[in-house]
Amino acid sequence: MEINRTLIEYINVNIIPLYATLDAAHQENHVKRVIKQSLTIGKEYNLNLNMMYTIAAFHDVGLIKERATHHLIGAKILKEDPFINSFFNAEEIKVMAEAIEDHRASNTIKPRSIYGMIISEADFIEPVDSVIARAILYRLKEKESFDAIYRDVRNHLIAKYGEDGYFKGWLNSKALTDMQNELWPLLKDDIKFKDYAYQIYLKRDSYK
């Protein structure tokens, strides 16, 4: 299934640019990676790729208002978008909105559809260096030192991505397993991890 060109054009013009206004960890490179990962997994399940593409594009737009409820805000933005309402039917919009609401990594309740499971996993999966870079960028204030944020960065990564972390891999895709097999040993070695993270800190601007 090919994604509708009119839909792509609308999202590229009206939705993707919103990410340029967000924090350094949620810029356009992030949403584009999530879109790509979502579509890759979505094809394996023979899903409606127009819906999968739209869910991925809207998944973090709620951050333009605030972080705590950004998943709910993003779903509301999607449901109220005139173009989306003209392109999709009511049931499709309902499924997409629920997927956005369910995508947060801290969500302990299973997403209500396969679309929600995919966007949750796609939002989580990325190269290990990018995982660490995003954690650094999100916490880093202007001219702040690496040592000032290091412990918070590592604690966050352990709490979210570690073997006992709060993220639930609803699909346990190969991409997720590969990421975990690389990251988990690194997180267990504080000295090795700190050196690795520092090298990323030095070239942090390349991850924006």
C-alpha cells in the first residue's frame, strides 16, 4: 500500500514543522525516525499505512503545549484537524487518536490497538547513541557541564530503558531486541557508559 501523496504533502507542510519548535530531543529528526520505524513495523502487520503514517506524525505534537499530558493533547489536535477529518472516517480517527493517547513509554496498560503498540515501540527504538544523545539534549541547559547532568541522564536511561525499566515492549520486535542487547551491558558499566556518553556530549549538536 502506498501512502497517499496529498496526505504526505499536508503533513510535511503543516505538522512536521511543529517539531522544530519543540525541545532539542524532539526535533524533526525524531519524528521522521519514528515515522520510518512505524511504517517498517506496520508493513509487517499489513496495516493501513495512511493511518500509521499519520499517527507517527502526530504522536508528539502535544509537546507544543506541555509534556505531562502531551499524548492527550496530541490526540485532541488530530481529532480537531479539519484535513484529517476530511481524509479519514470517524472510526479511523478514533483508532488513531487512541494510539497517540496510548503511546507513552511509561504507560503500563496495553495499547488498545496494534497501531498503539507499534507507535509505542517505534517511539522507543533508535540507535543507542541517539538514545543517549536525546537524554542529554533534553536535560542540558545552556553552557551546562556534562558532569552536572550525567547522573540524571544515566538514572533516566536505567529507569526507562534498563532491564527492569518501565517501558513495556508490546511487540518485542527484532529492532527492539537488538537495541536492548547493545544498551543493557553498557548501562551496567558506569565507567564505560560515562566515557561513551561524554563522547556523545562533545558532538551533541550533530544530534539536533
